[in-house]
Amino acid sequence: MNLTILGCYAATPRTFTNPTSQVLEIRNRLFLIDCGEGTQVQLRKNKIKFSAINHIFISHLHGDHFYGLIGLISTFNLLNRNNDLTVYGPKGIQEVIKLQLKLSNSWPQYELHFVELTSVESEIIFEDDKVIVKTIPLKHRVYTNGFLFQEKIKERKLNVNAVQNYEIETCYFQNIKNGKDITLEDGRVIPNSELTFDPEVPKSYAFCSDTIYNESIIPIIKNVDVLYHETTFLESETELAKKTMHSTAKEAARIALQANCKQLILGHYSTRYESISLFAAEAQTIFENTVLGDDGKVFEL
């Protein structure tokens, strides 16, 4: 599981910072999370294959989180995309994108699907054989969700030496990896624990974009491996954070601590501050394992 931060600054793009967008890779699947202006440029800079992105998750309909979406959808078409594309986002995302496609007469040749979200409770919005994605209801000025990505448990690892010692035929290997015991020709039952090793512990990642301090998300993200939490302001601007329904660095750290997260990544910085290192300094007074997200930074989770 790898995370590439394409952009993690608040409000407007600048010559050297980009609004929110990131790519999460889970077992050869690429998920695009938010799509601020300049996302496709950042995808190119970070050498991320456009055609490998089949699912896009939009947290809310503020410009710095989705104004790059129509451009990316159009570029996919210019690149002769064939794969279906599914966009998950708040109710209204389909209307705004389809209106732009209609007025510009640029309907894509590939299948474009929308899954519009309205629930204020956490729900499963995507699942396949390797990954499950749930919403994390957040509190902001408009309807907003974060997203929890959970890797499904892998099949057990074959103990090659043990299997060879028992002279087990290869046709039984998949059953063994699926956790089944094996009965030998002489009637002996070999427990699966002797034939396999435990798989790696599944990893999890929680993306929490724009939100006021919100303890109700803690049960949803409990024990997550990595939490990305917005931290628009420092503690000196607590009142401004409340007014604009954002969080401070210390508040993000409190959420990480209470949720027993293994690591906290900060982002969505206001550009009013001289250095983003100030955010880490504040957060680390509460949650030590805090790191700074930044444009182009890659994390191996």
C-alpha cells in the first residue's frame, strides 16, 4: 500500500503548491482521492499511469477538492480510454460534471459512472476481492465524507518445505492457501497450520479532508494504520478554524491519539504560515508519530 500526495494545500493552487489530491495504491489498484486543480499535471510529474485509475473518490464539492475533475475526465477521453470510470462523491457531482460535458459537447467514449452519496452514516461504497472502501462522515460547511480504505486479508502463505516433505501434489496447493487441512493417502490429516504461514496483517488508510474537530469519526477509524487528517490552522487560529469548520494541527493529533492510529499525516495547510514545519511541531506535542504531507511526497504504508 503506497500513498502519493499530489497536492495537500488549502484553497487555491500556487506556482509551488497544489490543492488536495492523492493516489492510493493497494495491491496494484490505483484510487484517486479528491481532484483539485492541476491534478493531471501532478499525475504526470509523479509518473502515475492515467489508465490505471478506474475509481475516483471526491470528498465534497468545494473547488479545491474537485475542480480538476472535468479536465481529467476530458483528458481520459483524448487518450482514447476504454476502461470504465466510476466517480464517488456527494449528490450533485453527476449534475455538475454532466452539465460541463453537455455544454462543451465532449461526452466521453468510455463508460462514466457516478455513485452519489447522501448518507450521514458510514457505509460501504466499494468492495472487490482485495479492498473495501467505507465513508467517514465529516462535519464541514457542505456535505463531506472522508474515506476508509481497508485491505482484505490475503490468502495464507505456502510452507514449501512442509508441503514437499509430505509429498503433497500441486493440485491441492490452492486449497491449502485457502486454509484447508489436507488428508494424505494413508489417512493422516495434516492441519493447515503445519503447511502454511500466516498472511501479512491487512493494512488500512483513512483520508479525512475538510472537517471541524469531530470525535464521532473515532470509532470508524479506530486502530487504522495511517490517518491523513486536515490541519488547516495552528492553535493560535482556533476560533478561525471553528468559524470555517476546519481543524488545527493539535486537534488532528488528538483524533489520531484517541483513535489509536499508528501514524498521522498532516495536510490541507493554509498558506498564511511561513513553514509547514510549524504544523508538525504542534501536532507532535500530542501525537509523536506525526509526519508532514507535501506535494510529491510518497509514503509506503
